[in-house]
Amino acid sequence: MFKHYHRGRKRAIDNLRASFPDKDEHWLIETGRRSFEHIVMLVIDILFSPRLVNRDNWERYSTYINIERAKWMMQEGRGIVWVTGHYGNFEIMGYLLALFGFDVYSIARPLDNKFINNYLERTRKRTGQRLIDKKGATEQMEAIAAKGSSLCFIADQDAGKKGIFVDFFGRKASTYKSIGLIAMQYNMPIGVAGSRRVGNRFFFEIEVNRVIMPDEWADKDDPLKWITQEYVRATEDFIRKDPTQYWWLHRRWKTRPKEERKSVK
């Protein structure tokens, strides 16, 4: 995949070079190659997760860091807006949350390939994970938030010209406003989490590295931008622990801020 997908390989190396300007070419290539390996490994993980992981053996496949506070908040019926990125095995987190009966909804855009999308939906729903189509999700948010359910987002897609621009690995990245707006409107904490593969095994280190509480943004001049920058910064901190597990071929910096577009003209 790394050898033959020329456009994706170039994009990954260019993104790595811009994000880690102090690293040499050998490190960039090897990190990019390993990033591609992790994408393929995720596909295999998704195929086998329902066959391997259940409520009796989950400790055989996962360990947890700094999860207690967020766990008890959810058990007490306080919803959390969960965010993660295209990093490690992000699918296993939703799978495990539903497996243990947490009241969670995952917001996702259906994949273009219907066969793959249907298979992924069946896998996600097998343990009780509930899915909401990204289109029209706003209409359901109030009811979900009112009953103390949690919402899960993969929050590192390019948001286009209408997004809010915040720093991500030293460059401005267009980020969706919806996560911050939901948290503000319904007074919900934001939890930043990730699932890091350990070695080449089907074993994951699942970590919550930041919980942003509503009282933290109450006195900010621009709370929406502050919230967005805060969870993006926390996501970056997580990725830096092992950059090989991030999807560097992702077009995260596709849209440029207005001032940059003007300067190009």
C-alpha cells in the first residue's frame, strides 16, 4: 500500500515533514510506512473484534489509563461529548463502551461503499452501540443530551471554509464547530480519548488524556474557539506519544484560512 499508493504516500510524508520539521528523511519515511500498516491492521481488527472480545475476557486485549473520572460521570447519568481522532484502533473504544452497557451514540457519516458501510454498521451495533447519521444529527441532540447519554465523534476531519481554524501540529486546521456548540448548549463535558496499539498485537492501551469541564470555558472571551483549540491540542498530545499510529495520509489541512488564501492570490 505504501509502495503503490503514490498520492497517499506523498501526502503522508508531506504532512509528517510539516508536523515534525526537526526529523530526518529516514524517520519521516519509516513513520509514514508504519502509519499505513496501522490502517491495514485496523481493518483486520474490525473483522475479528466481535469474535474475540466479550465481557469476560476484555482484560486480555486492553488496559486503561486515567478513565475513572469519566467512567463514574457516565455511570451517574452525566453525558460526555467524546472526541478522538483517526489514531490507533478508534473503533474498539465505541465497541467496548457499548459492550459494558454505557449509554452512547456515535455520530458518523455513512461510507460511500454500501457493502463496507453495512458490514461496519452491523459490527458497531452488535454490542448495542447506537449510530446517528451525521446529516440531520442536530435534530436528535437535545433528546440525547436531556437523558444524560454520551455522544462520540471522530473529530479530526477537515471542516471546510465554514470551520473554525485552530492550531494542530503548528498549522491552522479547519475544525467543525458542532462539538463545541453542543457542549456549550447542553453544558456537557468534553472527553478526549484514544486507543493506542501495543506492539503488533491485538492489544490496546485506552487513555483519557483530557476532560474539559463547562466551568473551564465559562469566563472565556471566545469559548467556542477555546474549547475547539483545547480538545485539538489534547488530541495532538496523544498522537505525539506514537506518531506512527496516526492517519497521516488524511487531508487534515486541506482547507486554508482566508488570510492564506488571499495571500496566494
